[in-house]
Amino acid sequence: MEVLREKVEEEEAAEREEAAERAEWARTEKMMRPVEVRKEETTLTQETLRDLEKKLSEIRIPVSAELPAFTKDIIDISMLPVSYKTNTPKEEQLLQLADNFSRQYSHLCPDRVPLFLHPLNECEVPKFVSTTLRPTLMPYPELYNWDSCAQFVSDFLTMVPLPDPLKPPSHLYSSTTVLKYQKGNCFDFSTLLCSMLIGSGYDAYCVNGYGSQDLCHMDLTREVCPLTVKPKETIKREEKVLPKKYTIRPPRDLCSRFEQEQEMKRQQEIRAQEEKRLKEEEERRMEAEKANPDALHGLRVHSWVLVLSGKREVPENFFIDPFTARSYSTQDEHFLGIESLWNHRNYWINMQDCWNCCKDLIFDLGDPVRWEYMLLGTDKPVLSLTEDYSGINDEDDVENLDKEDEDKSFDMPHSWVEQIEISPEAFETRCPNGKKVIPYKRAKLEKWAPYLNRNGLVSRLTTYEDLECTNILEIKEWYQSREDMLELKHINKTTGLKTDYFKPGHPHALRVHSYKSMQPEMDRVIEFYETARVDGLIKREETPGTMTEYYQGRSDFLSYRHADFGPRVKKLTLSSTESNPRPIVKITEQFLRNPAKPAEEDVAERVFLVAEERIQLRYHCREDHITASKREFLRRSEVDSKGNKIIMTPDMCITFEVEPMEHTKKLLYQYETLMHLKKEEKLSRHQVWESELEVLEILKLREEEEEVHTLTISIYDTKRNEKSKEYREAMERVMHEEHLRQVETQLDYLAPFLVQLPPGEKLTRWQAVRLKDECLSDFKQRLINKANLIQARFEKETQELQKKQQWYQENQVTLTPEDEDQYLSYCSQAMFRIRILEQRLNRHKELAPLKYLALEEKLHKDPRLGELLKMFT
Amino acid sequence: MNRLYDSMEPRVIDDGMLKLAVGEQGPQEEAGELAKQEGILFKDVLSLQLDFRNILRIDNLWQFESLRKLQLDNNIIEKIEGLENLTHLVWLDLSFNNIETIEGLDTLVNLEDLSLFNNRISSIDSLDALVKLQVLSLGNNQIDNMMNIIYLRRFRCLRTLSLSGNPICEAEDYKMFICAYLPDLVYLDFRRIDDHTKEVAEAKHHYSIEELKHRENLMQARLEEEQARREELEKHKTAFVEHLNGSFLFDSMYAEDSEGNKLSSLPGVSELLEAYRDKFVIICVNIFEYGLKQQEKRKTELDTFNECVHEAIQENQEQGKRKIAKFEEKHLMSLSAIREELEMPNIEKMILECSTDISELFDALMTLEMQLVEQLEETINMFERNIVDLVGLFVENVQSLMAQCRDLENHHHEKVLEISISTLEKAIKGDLDEDLSEDVRALFVDKDTTVNAVGASHDIHLLKIDNREDELVTRINSWCTRLVDKIHRDEIMRNRKRVKEINLYIDHMKSELDNLEYSDILD
């Protein structure tokens, strides 16, 4: 309500002073048009206002201490470029203009808060807000759309509350600094987001306004987490088919209409009561959840981003809260008012009344009555041609014309901010330190950068039962790039049910695995990617006593198999290695219709009652029938009373046939069917047994995978993929060596001699010859020098050795064994050195002439001398 | 080599031989014992082997209706006969016999493998019915004309062919010729044809094959055209307005009308005839188009009806199935409960309950069926009314159009009469045109002759028109009656069948319960 009262007061004042200031206003006005303020009836007295003021001044704002303030001391300004530290003349001019504008504004609307026009930047230099926006298109395709952009900004930066929640900040840092330190207040957030959005083509604006407490403190605890909201099931309404001409009449309804009506009434009453009760409950709950009323409601300064429709196929204007990356409609009640907004070209002041939050605002920036602009740019949004057009009278237009001519020349200077850059590492890590926790209403969302957790965990959503977040209801964990393709783990704390979801590619083609314990033969459901399996298994459900399997797309049309197990028979000699499968009591198999067979020969269901030695068959129902054939085989005794072997008797097979057929009555047919079924039974039992084994195997594998949790690394991920890194480094090394070798071969023999000659002139033949001779003689000299050097060393070494030997000869008697050892080792080393030097000398002597000749050859071939020398020879 | 039958006693296929063969080749061991107990019916036998039996004549095989494989090799059969009933035959072996011509295979449409190896066949023909033929063995015969190969082109599935030991194999071009003319063939004389041979053969006989193909295509096109025309006519016939989309009726009117033709040579008549013809044809086309439209209407009517009836029956069946499923579930439970129950009075009570359940189910199913019968009867009656109305309307309109035709004819007749009279007058006066033929002149001797001639022509025309009209009306009426009859009959059949089915099921359930009772008592 405060905001309302303030507004009213403000308008009153404006009204009073308007008349007096008209004249002066008209003179001083250069860039502003007369401000029209809406008149409203005032119902508040001055006393109440004063009271209010008093009360307001008494309110102290608790500033949360745990959040680190983003102060200037931390920022290293020495590395910043010059545009950060100084203002260009154009910027100076702009600042003057802004000052002028601000003065006029405060003069005309003295009770409105001063404009947020040119806060100081990190180098204490005032910069105009529009120039702080640096439209940038990010090189990441993920950041092309507004939602992902906003999500990135909200993830990447840590929120710091405003130093004074009632005032815009005194400093507005460049986006580069904000990105570097990964924290900022709402203005920093919205500046960065706005830069990115404008860069990717949106019609976006930074807004300086008032928000609710939740919004300003990035408090989502009263918001339902978007991840917990279940998508609304779209109820498909069945299209009512028009009754065709010959549709049969429904049978006569013999129920009493009256009774039906009575019943309906009763039902309705019950339902109404129920609804009422639910409603009350809901209300009570809502009441409990509602926040304490905020004393500073409507005064808290916030900054967010406005996106106008038109560009990038945006159909409607909307707000983006940069803290939470959520979009709101412009009617949302979190947004309580707008002071001003700006983009990289211009600055607009809201002249509309915000008594009803932002619900009545019209975002037609070309309308000078509603939005006071600062620069008369040519590219500002044009007033849309609605009925408002009549509001501008012609005189104004004429008046404005000459002004426009003057001001058109002034454009917004280019942004002083450096190019906004986000390194791929930072982009991938996203959150500061790669971790972020967002509390929601009855939920907590944690996010991690990929590869930060060893087990591939990237986000976790914990849902709580109560508002205080103490009783955990369920946990959802999302994983990424796991080798076992685990995507999501869902733990329901109340039922203890765990459900793992897999992406395609698990070695056992797992899709979903829900279980309570990893012990075999317990309740579990395993779903598979049936196309990845040869047997077309979709789902396998297990309870302690049964196992049910569902199949799809099999050539034998099996669709369902259910096995009942009996209690395990205790073996007397039970060795641990021997498996002891549970006895199978009953197997039920169902088949889909095989179109190649007639219905009465196509088995729909067969039941093997293993314990009772019975087999039941149920056939498919023919299209024009309502009953299906059945057959039941009993295998009671193999031997009759006289001890003769019974092969087949009529009472071993009870048959019901919808259309009795001749050949099926025969014992031979029944016998053959029975034999076939016996074989099938064996196979089915084997299948069930194999399924059990497979479950054991899957469980074992899952446990191993949980233990190891290796992560896969894409071969394109050059940083993490060790193999490719090694390979790349090896390649680089090879390249480097190759480069060195090339440099060596390119060593120019002639360069030192060419330098002596006057540059830029063509060589004469004489010069060429001289050059060649000089070069050769120089080289000869070098070779000789080298030879001499080796010779000298050799001699020196020999002399020394001789001296040492002499010394040894002399003192041989008095020497200690250590000295003798030393001497001997010295000798052997010296001998080695001498030998090497000797070899070198010999080699040099051998190679020197060859090298000389090679150089001569090379000089001959040298393009600079070659021509001339050839002519000469 | 073929056995000479004068050195050995020829035998006849008789019951004893067949029984023996079936017994020997039937199921073995335990199943065999069972089979022996029960006896095997010839019509259930799938495969029969009658080789090395000196059979002279194929006979007595008509009972083997479901036979798939028949081996009659190494006999002294001279003629293929007595196989007409074995329509399921897939494999027929007649090798090492004395057959001279291929015949008697026209009903064996499922035949895939035919062996006539080592016979005395000199030409390949009479195989047209065997569209599924894949393997054909004709080695060691007397085929001497290459043109027989071209006959084999019609068998699209033919993959294996053996012809070795025939006179045509002597020809040096033999293999190439076959490969070229039968490009889909995979095995020839027990050898795979490699791709290279195929290519060479194709290149060699390229031109003649192209020509052949062209001819075949032309033939095919002609056949298709013929087919299309026949279908079109059939469609018109179902609309009962065939041959009315042109001057066919008009032409037929004058086809048998000698007087009319003579009269048309009179001056002025030909123009008259032309105009008359044009008008007549227009009316005919009107009838034709109207007929097609009406046919379309009747068809949609019938389709909707069928659809609705089908839906109703489906719905009813679903209900029945649901009822039965529910019953069975309960019934199974109570049966097992009875089995486990020990107290006799309790058992009796439960059995009683079960039987009431069964009769309840019976009642429910029968009620459903009766309800459906009533509903369908109503619908059928409605449909009948509508279709009869439609037909009546059609007939009425056609009749009025035909009446227009008659009017035209009358009008034309008057005109012609007028001209004839005037011509007669001229003739009497003697100033007839010279260029009239003798026949025509003969008509104008006196008034009676002239009038009679014109009248006869007129009568013929009217008769034709009447005939056409009558034909149309009778045919459509009989169609209508037949349709309605069929619908009624079908519905009755359906009802009978359903009632029978329900009774059968209920009887089975009751007998099952009775059995249970007995067994309990016995226990």
C-alpha cells in the first residue's frame, strides 16, 4: 500500500507545482516533453502521511550478513583497459546531457526518486547505464534463446543483495568484471542478461523498478519447483461420432428415471461437501504458507529484464527475473513498479502510474506521454497507431520538429565495456565452483558441473514433506555421461522404492529398474529397451514368489509369461557352489494372435501346472464367435491297472471345441499335441530358469557399476580425454621438432655477407663472385679454427695427462690407496677424453673438405648468386 | 530305363495297396500303435509314396484330399490322370514312367515341384495352371524344339530346370539360349548358372529377346486393356445401364430393321434420322448417367448398412465375451473350491450354485442375442424399405426417360410416314427420283405396302425400346429381391450359429460339472 500512497502524494505535489513551472519548463526543455501526470482523487490527509513517514523511518532493514558484499576492494582495477578508467569526450557530453535531463526531471517531479542514470563503475568513473550494456552474441548455440541465456546468467553468477534495498546501487560494474568474479547484484545480473539478449536479437530492456521481497532476495521458498510440477495431462475429449443412418437403436432403458435423479442428487451433495472440505483445507494450507507481510513492500528496488514482442518471434511482452531465470507475464504481481528502463540506445522513464503493480502498464515506448525518453534517437520504437494517436496534438509535433533536427545528431556512444567473453571451461562449469543450491517450496535443487562429481551426478532434487524441509519425501538424482547409461535415480523415501532410469546403451538393454533391495528374489520391476534385445522382452516383474515377463514383437507371438515358484526344497548335501533353483509350480504363457493360423488352432494361453502334471490350453476366439476352444491334458498314470503301458486314453484330454472338428477327436492328434506340449514345457521351464539367472547377473552387474561408476568421455572432449590429449601432445611435439629442423635447414650462409652490401640493389657479377669467395674463405677459416680448437684441446689434455703421470711416477711410493685409485680413475677418464678428441679431429679432417665442397655447391645453386656465377663459369 | 511292361505284371492302385502304403509311411512307435488302433483316414494323409510298384494307371487317389506330396516314380504310367482332386499337391514325382504328353495337371494350382524325368515327352505344354512352379525336371525326354523354352517364360517362380538328355541339348547354343530366355533361372541341369554366363547369354541373344519382350509387353497391354474394358462393362452392368452411353441402342433398333434402312434412303429422311439419332442418344446418355449415380447411391446405402450391422454385432460379441470371461473366472474358482471341499452337503450346495450360475450365464447370453436379433430386424427392415424405395424411384425415372424415347420414335414415325406418303404420291404420279434403288421402289407400289413398311419399322423400334426397358426393370428388381433375401438369410444363419454356440458352451459347462459330481461321488 505504501507505494500507492507515495504515488498519490507525488501526484498531488506535481499538480500543485505544475502551473507555476510551466513557463520555465518550456524554456529549459530540450529533450523532454511536458510531463502529464494523471490526476486522481486524494483521500489521504497530510497527517496520516506524516505518520506513515515516521513509521517508515523507524523501520530498520535487516541486511543478511552471511552473503558476502561485493565491494570494490576485491576488484583489481590495474588490469582494466583505458575505456574503463576515463570518459571519451562523447561520453562526457552524454553525461552532461544526462545531468541536464535529470535536473529537469527532478525539477518537474520533485517527489519521485532520482534517476538511475550514471552510476560509477569499478574505476569510480561515472558511466551512463546504456553504455554499460554491451550487446554480444555468444558463440554457444545453447545461448541463442532467451530461456537458456537467462538460465546461464542465473547459474553463473552468485547473487549479492543490494547494499541498500531501497535504493539503486551507487556502482554498476561492467559485465566483464561481473563475469570474472561471478557475483553481482540484480543490476549486474540484468545488465549482463540484457547484453546477451540484445546480442542475440531480442528487443530487451533493463528495468529499474520495484519488486516483491521474494524477488529481490531470490527467495524461491514460496515457489513450487518447476521440476516437481507434473505436466498436466491433456484429456482428449472423444469426438462424438454422429450416429449413422443404420445404427441400431439401443435397447430400451428400464431403469426408473426418478430413482436415477434422486441418486444423482445424493451424489452431488456428497461431492459438494467433499469439495467444500477440500477447499477449506486448501485455504488453510495457503494461509500457513503465506509469507509474513513485508514492511517494505513496494519499496524494494529490483532490476530485471523486459522483452518486448516483435523481434525473434516473441509473441508477447514478458519479464525475465535474472536471478531465477524465470519468465513472468507483465501482469505478474511480483513486479510492483517501474521507474525507468533502458537498452543500449536510449533511456526511458515510466510516466504511468504503478498503483496496480505493473498490470496497467502499456509498453509502447514510442508514446511520449507514457514513456519519457532521454535521447531523441531515430531508431526508437515508433508509436503504434492506436486510438492513442489522437492524444498528440499537432502543435506539439510542429514544435518538436526543429528540436529533433538538433538532437538527431547525438547518438548513444559505443559501450565502454570490453567484449563479453565466456571461456568454454567457465561455460561448462556454469555455477561458481561448479555447484549451486536453490531452495524451493518443499524442495531443494542442487546442481553440479559435469565431471565435477566422480559418479557423474549433475543435479539432485530433494522434495520435502513440510515447509521447513526436514522430512525428505523423495530424492531425484540426475546423472550425466555415465558408462552404465544411468540417467536418473529416483528414491522414494516413504515407500523405500528406488527407481533407476537408463538411457539406451546399457549392456543388458535396461530402461528402468525399480527395486527396494538389491537382493535377488525380491520385489522388483525391470524394463528393457525391447528392440535392443533378441528375445523382445519389455518388462520383467518379480515378487518373492512369482516372475512375470512381457514380450513384444516375437516370431512365436509370445506376449506374456508368468511363473509361480514353490518354496525352495532343502537339499541335504548342499554345497555352496551348486545352485538350488526354486521349483516351478506353474507357468502361464499367453500368445498374440498369429494371423497365419486359423483361430481355433492358434493357442492364446497355455498353462503348465507342473506340480499337478496338467496342461491347459485356451485357443483364440474366432472373429464371429464369443467362446473359445479349450483343451486340458492330464497325465496321471503311465501304467494302467494291469501293468500295461497306457499311451493315450480319451479321458486324458478334455476338449471343448466351438466348432467340433473331426480330426482333433482322434487320439493320434491328441497324442501328438501332448508330446509337443511336453517338449514346450521343458523349454519354458528352461526359459524361466534362464531368466532367473539373468536377473542375478543384472544385479551383480549393477552393483559393480555402482561401485566403479566410470564416466565416458567424448572423443571430442579434448581436455578430459587422456588418450586424445596424449596423442595431441605427441603431435605437437613432432610438429615442433619438424619446425626446428626446418629453421636449421633454412640457415642462410650468405646473410652476414649480404648485409655488408648496400640493400635493395641488384648484385653485379663481380660482387657475386666476391661474395662467394668471401663466404667460402670464411667457411674455410671456420673449419680451420675448429680443427685448431680441437687440436689445442687435444694437446692440452695430453699434456695434463703427462704431467699427472710424471707426478705419479714421482710419488708412487708415498701414495695412499685412495689417491692411487683417484689417479687411476683420472687416467682412464683422461684417456677416454683424448681418444674422443682424437676421433673428432680425424673426423673433422675427413669431413672438412666435403663440407667445403657442399657449401660451394650450395652457393652455386643459390638463386641469388646462381645466375651470376653460372655466367661467370 | 523304362521297364517293359510285357515282361512284368502291371498293377492297379487298389485299396489294399494304398492302406499298406499309408500304414508303412504313417506315424511310428507309440503314435503308430495309436494310429493302428484308430485307423488312418486317407483324407488326412499328407504324403504318399507309391514307387517301384509297376503301376500302369493312376487311379483311386481321389480320397487323398489334403495330400501334399505324391511320389509315383519308377512305374509304367502312360498317362497323367486321376489327379484332379489333389488340389493341395505341392510336390509331384512322375519320373521314370512312360508318359508321352503332359496333361491332366490343370487343377494342381499349388504345385511347386514337378518331376517328369525319364519319360517320353516331346513338347512342353499344358502347364499353364501351375503358377507357383519352382522346380521342373524334364531330363531324359524327347524334347527337340527350342521354342519349348519360350513357353517356360510364363512361370515367374521357376528357379530350377533340368533338361539334360533331350535332343535339344545337342544344340551348341542350348545353354546360352536357356540362360538368355529364362533370366530368373538359378539352376540348370543341377548346376548353378553363374553371373558371367548370364551376361554372355544376354549379350548374345539381346536383340531377339528385346523383340520377344516387346511382343510380350504388347500382349500384356492388350490384355490389360481388355480387362479394363470388361471391368468397365461390369460396372455398368451392376448399374443396369450397360450400352446406354452411346448410340448402341439406336443402332440395334436399325440393325434388324430392313424397311427402316430402305426408307432412310428417301430424300429428307436421312436428315430426319440424323436429328432423331442425336436426340435419342442424348436421352440414352441421360439414362446412363442417372443409372451410375443411382448405383453409387445404392452402394453407399448398402455400405453404411453393412458397417452399422457389423458394428452392432461386434459390440454385442464384446459384451458376450466379457460376460463369459467374468463367468469363467468365477467358475474356475468355485470348481477348485468344490474339489477341495470335503463335506458332502457343502459340495452339493456348491454344485447347485454352480449350475445356477451356468443357467444365469445362459440366460444372459440368450438375452443379449435376442436383443441383437430384434435390433437387427428393425434395422434390416428399415434398410429394405429404403433400398426398395431407391429402386422404385430409379425405375420410375428410367421409365419416364424411356417414354421420351418412345415419343421421339413416334414423332419420327409420323414424319417418316408423311414423307413416305408424299413419296408414294410421287410414285403414283410417276415422278419418282431416278436414283432410288429397286428395293426402295418396291415399297412404293400402293398405300398399304408403304404404311406397312413404315409401321413395321416403327414396331421394331418400339419393341427394342420396350425390351431394353423391361430388361432393366426386371434385372434391378431381381437384384433387389436377392439382396434383401440374402440379408435376411444371413441374419438367420448368424442367429442360428450363435444360439448353437451358446448351447454348446453351456452344455459343455454342465457336463463338466456333472463329471465333477460323478468323480466326487466315486471318490
